[in-house]
Amino acid sequence: MNFRKSEEVQKSPTPPLNEKGLFEPFEKDGKRITEILRTIDKRLNGFKNDIFSRFNSIEVFCAGFLPPLFGSVSAITIALIFHNNEISNYNWQCGRANLPSLSRIINLPVERTFWQLLLLFHMPIRVVELMTGFSRYQRLQNIHNKYRRLYEISRYGYFYFGLAELAFLSALSIVGERENIREFV
């Protein structure tokens, strides 16, 4: 199928860019849409076709927040109802444990399935949330802010501590105390 430049390839209108080269949010069907990703498709014999991934910020938040919430609540509920003896009043290296530990709960066979499936599912969305928040907080800085350095340190702290949280949560989910009990002492 041959494409000619004139009438067969129509580009979608490009949303406006701000002074930093980022896409501005816009209204569509009563929803606020934010451009996250812009790629150029060069499969059409050299013609450029803009493909936009448009996400509503509420949808991104729900995809990043609801799966780990549901996974942790379901794992804890199942453990408390069905496996209460395994998670409380057990002898451990440090002595008798009277309260259940989260690392022990998420490493029981049934609970591990819910936890890992739903927690590890949200990791890519959380990285997108962290990157979006990092750039958004740069744009939302007040021009009359007297503490710019503190603001920048907070912004970088938000980003790097968020990435560290994701790394440690995934390590806790994958390694767990059933394989390496010495890591948790």
C-alpha cells in the first residue's frame, strides 16, 4: 500500500507545549488529559505519524494505588482468617513473636500469590507516577519561593526515595524470609 504525503496520511493535532517542552494538560469530554508519552512511527515509508498515549491522571493514580492496596488487604485478611497460627505466637531467632509480621504474611503460599501479583503489577505505573510528579513539582514551584534549594532537595528526595521504596518492596516480595531468614534479623 503506497502512501502519498498529501491526502492519505492525516496527523492528529499536536497539543500545545509549554516553555519547557512538556505537553500541557487539556480538556476532552469533560476530563483533564495529560500527555505522558509521544513517539514517532516511521513504518510508513518515511512518513511521520504522531502517536500519543493519553492518560487521565485519575486512571494512573487508581492503577498505581488500588492494586497494592487490594493485594495487601486481601493477603492480611486471608492470613488472619485462615493462617492465624502460622503468623502469630511462633518462635523466632529473636525470641517469641506475639504480633504477626508482614514479611511472614506475604510469604505464606496463598497470601504470596495475591501480594506478588498485585504489588508487582503496579511497579511500572508507580515509576510513571514518580517521573510525572518529579517534573510536575518542578513546574508548580511558586515564583516567590524563598527556599528554592530546599524545594529542589525535597523534589529529588521524593523521586529517589520513591524508587528506593519500589526496589525494597520488590526485594521483600521476591526474597522474603522463607529463603533468607538472616537478612531479616
